[in-house]
Amino acid sequence: MEFTDIAGKHWKYDESAPLGKGGYGTVFRGHDEQGHPVAVKVIASEGKPISRKLDHRELEIIERVWNSGLATDHLLVALGIMQDNDYTFIAMPLAETVLADHMHSSELPLADKLAILREIAVGLEQLAAIGIVHRDLKPLNVLRVDRRWHLSDFGTSRDLQQSTSTYTFKGGGGSYEYTAPEIFDNLTPTPRSDLYSFGVLAYELLTGQVPFTGEAHEIAEQHRHSMVPSLPTSLPPRLHSIVLRLLAKNPNERYADARAVGAALDGLAVPLTEDQTAFAHTVVAARRRENIRKESEAIRQRAEQAIHNVRVRAAADLREIIDVTYNDVNASTAGQTRWLGPEHEPLDTNRRMGFVYDDYVLQARLWKPITPPTNATDDFPLLWGGLYLYEYGADHGANNPAPSANLLYLPSAPNAATHSTWSLRRWDIEGRDGQAGLDEADIRSKLNAYHSSVIAMNRFVVHDEVLDAARLFALFHQFIQTAIA
């Protein structure tokens, strides 16, 4: 197969000699007009508009590199490009080897690994100077040409100076194992995102494995929240510090740019005194201790957020139950039922919600929740309150009726973030007729003394049932029947 690029040069490639295939095209062995070997990347758009935009954007990036007038000796610069209705062709220098083939080599000396990292840092510096974020830096995209390491494959790159370019492709685009945490939060990638990918690559080159593994979603969560596994103690402590800083979760805690990374790598060539070495080890230990603290804090915050999300959903669920019950009662009373509060305001932990028919009131009150203890089981309520059924004008002790039952939102599975349900709880209470609820002060004191069960009161017999609109309607009906008997 052959094609003519935009400059009029002719290129040929052999479809039977593929060199590799990725998400943005297949690379074949080829040659130029003089017979010099090259690599030809062929991208089929398959008639999809989004594919055409991706193809065109890669050409935009290539042309920007061509026209930058800046140093590009560590970037794999295209030799020729051509695009028609169905395909994009890119002629490139033929690589001697790819870094992926050397990542797990135990025979590669540390000095050689550091030299490779230094050249990659130069490539990132050159790319950033042109105004481009690579976004998919990984060993497969680092090639050696003419005994020099080059950054290649700008298929997912982003031009920082063209935020409204043909296709900005804000999120994703890279390989999960090497993707910066902020990308998983759908933030715009920056050169510091490339530095994080560089840190993953450096970690793998130095240890033989990437820091985070697993399914795609597991890797994403680890990049966002998990501490980086320790590097071998045999490595220089200053190298530990460099890699850990590159892998900081917060982009602002990483190096300012690739030039600063290169300077730090150059500093490894200067031998440390015994005291300096000891101090460097202390710095590494302090940074790791701080990372452990941050990870623990992040875990705590995520747990609190998960519980908060459950409570928000619980309040919405209860509001829906009350809404349905109100509609059923209103339909049964020919529209004679009215809301006690604003009809469409959300029911949260600071509100009371209910309705009244004639002088008969149904009201739900949510009380301030208690943080679950570490030994909490599935019967500890994440949200709780009282269900009140009473008559207007009746003597309720300073107009404060006792709850007819308690409302408890209980996890029905260990993962409370996905499985919970409202329960209606009533008690056989000593000294009181029939089943009833407990007031907030009494039930809170029992929750604070929580050990193995939600409320350990041997003299009370618990009656639990699932709360839904049908049950609430029946309770309200039963209450009115009793009141008028």
C-alpha cells in the first residue's frame, strides 16, 4: 500500500508487516522514496464523526510540533501525514526498541534506568514548552530512535493553547494504570498530569511493577485514594522522594514542571555525605508518614460521605412514602386533607413533615442522627425519628405528644451505601397500654450505650415492620377509628 503526503512525498507500507496496534490505529513497517525504513500509522475513521475528530486532532498536534520552532529531539516527530475520507496516514521514524520491552529487566543497571528517566523528562519538558499535554504517557509510548528515547503517540494529546480546538477530549483517553487522579474526577489534564504518569512509569521501571493493579474501577480508586507502595530500600532515598512527589494525589504537590524533575534527577549524581544520607532517609519516612495520615483522613471522609449520601436518600424515601400516603388519604376524604408544612420542600434531618385530616394529624419527625460506632452492626439506624399520630387541641403535655412509633433507617446489608430500608418500630413498654414509640431522649441514651444490639432494653419487647405507604395509611386509619370509638 502507498500514499502521498501533504508535501508531495511518497510512502509505502506493508499490511502484512504490522508493528503494533493500539486504540488509535495500527502501525506497519514501511519505507520512503529512497527505500529508508519507516513506520506508518494507519487510522481508520470508519465513517464515525467522533473518529474523524480524533484523527484531525492528532494531525493538529503534529502540525503544532512541526511549526513550533522549538527543540523536539526527544519527541517522535512525524515525517509525513495524509488524510482522506476514510483513513489517516502518518509516516514516522522506525524505532529501534520500545521501553515496554525493558521495564521488567533485572539486568538493566540503576544508572541506565536513571538515564532513561532523564531523557523522558526532557521529552516532557519539550512537549510542555510547545503547549501540549501528552495524556497517555506509558512504556509503550516511549521509543528509542537513533539511540535516544522519544515520546510518541499523540493520539490523545491536548493542545493547551486551543481549549476550543477540533476536539478537546477533556476526560479519559489514557491507560488506567498510568492516569493521574484528577483525570478520574473529570478535571482538565495539565502538564502535571503527565508528571504523575511519569511517576508511575518511573515506579514501574525501578520496581518491575506498576503501583496499582486490579480491575479498571479498582485502579481508578487506588490512584485517587490509596498510598503508593514502598519502593525498595536499596534505592537512594532521594530517588524515593522524587517518585513519591511525582505520585502526589494533589497536582499542586507535584513538581512545578518537567524541568524541575530533570534537575532533581541530575542531583542524584552528586554523592551525599553520611549525615545527608541519614537526613534523606528521615525525609522519606516523614513523607510516607504524612501520606499514611492523608490516606486515613481520605478513608474517613469517604466513609462519612457515604453515610451522608445514605441519609439524604433515606429522607427522600421517607418523603415519598408520606407523599403517597397523603395522596391516598386525600383521595379517601374528597380533598379534605392538607399539609402541615410546605408541600414540596425536602424532608431532611431538621424538618417535620406531615398532614392533617379534620383534627387528626400524622407527622414524621427526624431527629439528629448519631454517628455509628466502629462496632456497629446492620441494626444500627443511620437515620431515626418518631411517627406521631394525635388530635389537634388534645392535652399532650405542653402540646408535645409522645411518638406512636419510631422510624429507623436500617442497613439491610454490610454495604449500607446500596441497601437500606425504613422500619417502623413499636415497643411493649412497661407501665403503658399498648405498643408505642420512645421519645428522642430515651432512645438516644440507649443508642449512646450501644453494644451489640441497636437498643438493649430487656424490659421492652420490640415489634418491627417494614414501613411503606400502605402500612402508614392503615395506621392512620386505625388511629382515627380508635379516636372516634
